[in-house]
Amino acid sequence: MNTEKYDFDNVVDRHDTCATKFEEMDRKFGRHDLLPFWIADMDFEACPCIIDALRRRLDHAVLGYTSAPAEFWNSITSWLERRHGWKVSHDEITFMPGLKKALSLCINYFSKPGDGVIIQPPVYHSFRSVIEGNARKVVANPLKINDQGQYTMDFDGLQAVIEEQHPAMMIVCNPHNPIGLQWDAHTLARVASICRASGVILVSDEIYGDMMLAGKKHIPTATVSDDARENTITLGAPSKTFNIPGIVSAWAVVKSPQLREPFFNWLSASEFNTPPIAAMVATQAAYEHGEAWLDQVLDYLQGNVDCASRFLSSELQQVSMYRPDASFAIWLDFRKLGLTQEELVKLLIGHGRLALSDGVSFGAQGEGFMRMNVGVPRVVLTEGLQRLQQTIAERENTTRCDSVIPTVIPFVTMQGLGNKFAFINCMDRSISNLSALAIEMSHRHTGLDTDGIIAILPSDKADGRMRIFNADGTEAQMCGNGIRCVAKYLYDNKIVTQKDLTIETLSGIKSLQVHTGHDGLVESVTVDMGLPVTTPDAVPVRYQGTSMLDAPVSVDGTQVRITAVSMGNPHGVTFVDNFTDKMVHELGAKLENHEIWNEKANIEFARVDAPGTLSVRAWERGAGETMACGTGACAAATAAVLTGRASWPITVRLLGGNLLIDCDSTTGHILMTGPAATIHSGKFYPNHNC
């Protein structure tokens, strides 16, 4: 008997292990600094018996073709009988390459394109995606919530959708994800009876069947009646149970010979049911030697569920939870907060820095809900719950202070050659902390997806003043594309009426001339960008000499030639024969942060196409690659002339379009002409505290 005590309080650092929970967080939630409680795997170390078995197998260096031994199949059938009292023979079970793939294989075999497949939302979101992805139609039979607040199946609705839409298949989730509900035998028997009588194949996803909490027993669907036995394909796996989803392994049990034999033959023909070495070794080790580990995991998970329940009851009564019969997730009800789902998600991500599974991903019936994975060390769970409580408390304090009227910021998004900013009119109002506002408003997913914000302010020296904040919150001295849009905003909104105007920037006062179209609105703007600066101390750049022209700079052992120019902000220009994304993104980031710059720099990769034509890709400090950079175009053109590669005037081709760059022969000032366009206007509701 295994008497080893396992430590589930140990916090394992999963970064840099290709863990989806962390690696996909930025793509899914728009930021990477969240505490993750979303994807359904646990943060516990896998059972040592599995790791040991894999190591022993890998000690044999030949990884050739293998066949599953009888012991492999016996490990699964013995487990099912030992844990669930379900007797399954070897010929009634087959391997599956993962549970979601098993669903897809069942759909492809037991239905044809265009057929309906019944699901019961709110339910595991992959049911919908795998049905629709295989050209089948989702037939929804939503669960109901009774007077006691418990989820139940809608049998009248089930009969109705079968009669109306004649589906080929139904997927029942047992235990039900995301609620964690173990269906009783009567419910399962009634579903099976309805399906068999209607010629609807029943597929039962029982991946959480081994994860029963508080001593509850799992009831396999196929065991509840003759109808269930003869019409059910049962799918299960060790992946959730033993926290090995990265080792793709699942199984299917089909009791009915009429269903089983042709289906299993079809799987065998394409070797869908042939277990790879790792899956075979890990599965057998888990089922033969992992029972004590699992029992301790379930005790720990029950402790986490109890911990969450106590915390919500005492500290956060606005949020309720459905206590799960099984699994390591809790279904949280936020409806008392009175928020839309979008507002709820934004609150949890933006304020709470929490990554939970969005309730509506499980269906429209998940509106107002979130699923939280509690398969984590208790210290991590406690931190998550405390963040949740603090976030909601701060929101309520803010709401009370603001008399339920949120702060609203009118804005206009404008772009110059794809360099897009949100413009805020501050001529008659003051907004504090523009840096933080820029980060929030510019956010790719939860904001406006802009390169930053530009505040338009009054000036006692010019017709207006501009302050530019990049998407990362850093303030820039000057932006050529942005200043053209400011001129258009001032003229189109009749803040100024003359076509020659001045705008104050952190790099000085700039003179501009607007050019209007037939509708009287500004189409393009010429900006006097002033004198280019190449003196190293003024750029600023750390370089010994009068100017830094084509000077070698070492980057990871490679020499890159840089010309340093300031157009009110520092630029490094490097001339190349061709562009690649890797060059721009990797080298751009390294050059931006190179030690030669006192305060980072914008980087331009320039290619000379003709004496009067350059192609440029711009890497903007604080924003990354942008469609265009006005000051960067000026810097690149200046560098091309100074190094003898081109002559004035120069057309600069950027990803967002072309700019005409010229030099005033009298003053030596750089003149930039390019378009400015308004995209749309709106109101932004920022997060804020009283």
C-alpha cells in the first residue's frame, strides 16, 4: 500500500515550459501579468509513478513501433471496475488520441455534414467548436435553473428539438462542465431513453468522472439502463484525473456490438486507436499505481472548494458559487453586480488582473458567470480570491463616489499613414495621469488598439499644444504623423480658421500648413519639422565625434551601421538591401534599447530604391513596429542625404503610405507633407478609483 504523502502546496514555476496557461495568456486576454485560473489543467506536479515509468521507458533508447500489451487494456478496465463498479471487457474499449479528438471522430463516423448534434449549454465550449468545425449543426437544449437554484435538464425541450430538427447525435457531459454537476441515474436513463427511441446516438463525455469530490460516486451513463448500454459511446481519459493533458491519451467504451464493431474497425483502418509510447506508458502507470495520489488530490481539491466557499460567504456575498460534485473548477455567479459580460470581463482583467474562463464561452446561458480553476496551491487560490474581493470592493466604492455616473472621455481616432492615435480635446478640460490613460485606451483587446493617445491642449505660445503618450505610457517629444492629425483636428473643428498654424510640442513650436479638399476638410498637411540634429550630445547618443554617420554598432556580436539623427526625438537609421519581419522586430527591439542611447531611440530600416525614393520600416520606441513614423521618415531621408545615398526631395515609402520629404534651401528646415484622416469618434469609459 502506498503511504507516500504528496505536497500540493508546492508552487511550481511553469513559465518557459510551453504551458498554454501562460504562453497563450497575452493572446487570449491581452496582457501577460494576470493570475491564471482559466485553462483546465492543474498546477500540481504529476504523480511520481507516471514520471518514473516514462523515465524507465526512455532508458531504452529505441523508440520503434509498439503494440499495446494486454496489461495496458487491463489497467483501464480494472480501474473502471475498481473506481466505478463498471465491468468492461477488453474488446469493448479502444484508445483515443485525446478526448476532443475522440468527439470529432465520433461526429465524423456517426453523423454526416449538415446533421444536427445536441448539446446542453452552458457546456464545455469545445463541443460547439468541434461540431461546427466538422460542418455539423449545433442543436441547443439549454439546461434550466429550478426554484432551488439548481441546474436540471429540460426534457420537454429535448423532445421538441429532436422532433423539429431530427439531430443525429447528442453529447451529454457527465459530470457536467463547467458546473461540475454529476447527473443522477434517473436523469441519465431518461436522456438515454429519449435518444434511443428517436434514433439519436448518445455520446457521454466523462473526462471528469474520476474526479468526484466529497465522497460522491460517479455514475457512468452506459450503466443506467438497457437503452443507455445499447446506444451510448462513453469517452474518458486519465488526462484531467492525473494532470497529464500534455500526454494525449483517452479511451472509448462501446457496449453495443452493432455500434462498436464497425466504429472500431473504422478507427483501426486509419490507426486512430493506436496508442503512442508515452500515452501507453503514462496511462498504464497512472491507473495501476496512481490511486493513492489521486485520492490525496481529491482531498486537497475539496479543501480548495471549501476555502472558496467560505471566503465568498464571508467576504464577497455579491458573488455566489455552485459547489461542484466533481472536477477542479467552480462556477461563479456575478449577476448581482449588474454588469454586462463585457464589463465583468474588463473588470476582472483590467482591475483584478485575473484570468478566468468567460462564462459566455460556454454558451449564452453563461452570461453573468465565470469559471475559476481551483486546481492550484492554496496560497495561489487565496491570492486570487483576495484580488477578486478587492476588485469588487473598489468598484463599489468608485460607483458610490461617482453617484453612478462614470467618467466619460470623448475621443476621436485619427491616423496618418496608418499611425493611429486617440485624440482627446483638452482645450477646455483637464485630465490627470495621461500616461496611465494611454496604456488603458491603447490596449489591443480591451481598449482602442491605437499606437497611443495625443492630448490637444491650449498654448500661450501657439495655436495649440500637443502631448503624445505611446501605448506603453511613455511620453514622446514629437510625432510627425500625429502633428498632422492635430492640425486637421484644429482646422476641421474650427478651433483655428487659418490654414497656416503653429503647434507647440516638447521639441519646440512647429509651423504647419493645411491643404483642404472639395468638402473643405483637411486632406494633407505640410509640417516644418525644423532643423535635423546630428550632434551626438543633442540627439542624444553616446558617440565620440561630430556626428554619427554609418557608425558601426555591435549587436549580439554583429556590426550594424547606424546614423543618428534627432527630429525632436532620437532616431537611429540603418540602411539595408532588403527587409524581413525578423530583422525589423528582433533587431529593432535590440537597437531601440541599445546602450548607445541615453533614453532609447526610434529605429528606421531604410532601403534606397532611387536617388529620390526610399522604402522605410519604422520601429517606434514604446510602440514597436508602426505603419508609419513621420519623424522617422524625416530622419531616414536626412540620413540618406548626409551619407550620399539620395538627394532632395525624397519620397519615403512606408507601410501605411508615402510621405514627401524636402529641405528648405534657405533655412535648412525639413518639410514633411502627408495625409491625415479621421476614423471615428466615440466615448471612452476608463477604469478609475475615487
